Amino acid sequence: MRRLPIVLAFTCPLWCQEFDLDSSMRLLSIAPGASLESSVKALDELGIPSSQAGMRGLLTRTSDSAFRFSRTPRSGPPELRSSDGKAKYLGNLSANPYDPDSISNRFGIYGSCYGPDSVNNPYGLYGSPFSPYSARNPYATEAPAIVTPDGKYLGKFSANRYDPDSVSNPFGRYGSPFSPDSINNPFGPYGSPFSPLSVHNPYAPARPGPARLTAPPGWSYRLLAPGR
């Protein structure tokens, strides 16, 4: 009996055929921890073709500033932004003394009493008891704003007890110990000593400041404040 040769045909999945090695490695670097197949399936759901041309389009999108901003860390304590019209980053409002950007780190640029942008500098624009933009001025109306990593406004980091947005106003939304949006609520997500989002958690995760992040052009935290 004549033996017929058996030909084994190996069919590679479509996603494997259309990607070269370089494209595959780039895709894995964009989505670390995910398999190549699952990543390509996700792209297919987004309408991005599984090809070298589609990969080039994806890389173009990931280089866009708005896309990079959407991928920034979303966990961690709130940060401070100036209310002087510049929305300047003033550090993380955190009890973590080891976070390099925390205002509780006395050796950091935002926690030092000598830092020009520190709310702890009694001679600086944001720490002086006489500056209208200071967190330490009991009469200031433009004290630094408190904003969470996902953009939620939590009032003003202010010593003014009469400002309705001040965290020093015990009857205001952002200063009351009973409000869910108050950093003074010991049972709330922003005031509990155990919450990773809390300003009072000394072990809250450190989060990079905007010097290491990029926001879309024209974006400002000030736009997130109620009534602004």
C-alpha cells in the first residue's frame, strides 16, 4: 500500500498574520500585562484595523497630549491648584511625608517652608497670611483649589471660615465633617485615614505631579470649580 504523505497545515490567526514583530512589541509596550491576542481584539472593538497601518494610527493617537492625559494615574490623594487664574500645580494635599510632591514633605519643593510655590512658605504667594491667594490668609477668597486625580473639585484649601467653599468652614459642603465631599469627614473617601484617596492617610500612594504628566492644551482645573 502506497503511503500518502500527510501534510499538516498550520493556520496562523489573522491577528498574527498581519502584525510584524516590531508592531507586536510596540503594542505590548502600550498595553503592558495584556496578551497580544487580547490587545488586538480590544483594538478591533475600537475600530482600529489589525495591520501595520492601524498600528501606526494607534501610535499617533497615543502620542497625542489628550490621550496621554487620559492615561494618567487616577488614584491617590487630591492635589492643590492655584486660584490666581493660572491653575498652577502646588503639590499633593497628602499626609504622606515621603511623597516628593506632598505638602507634608518638609524636604520637598511643595512642603518646604522655603519653596516659592509651597503653601508652607510664610513669605510666598500661596503661604503668606497676607496674600489673597494664600491658604493661610483667613480673609482670602482665592485660596488654592483642591482637586482629585480624576478632576473632582473638593473646595478651597483655605483658612477663611466664612468662604462657602473653604475646608475651614464647618457648615460648608467642603468643610463639614459630615459631607461626603469634605476632607474633614473621617469616614469619607477624602478624609478617612485608611482611604488611598484621603489627605489624612500617611501611607497614601505617591502620585507624579504635572511636571511628569501632560494635559491637553487650554485645560484648567479652575474650570471644574462650581460657578466658574
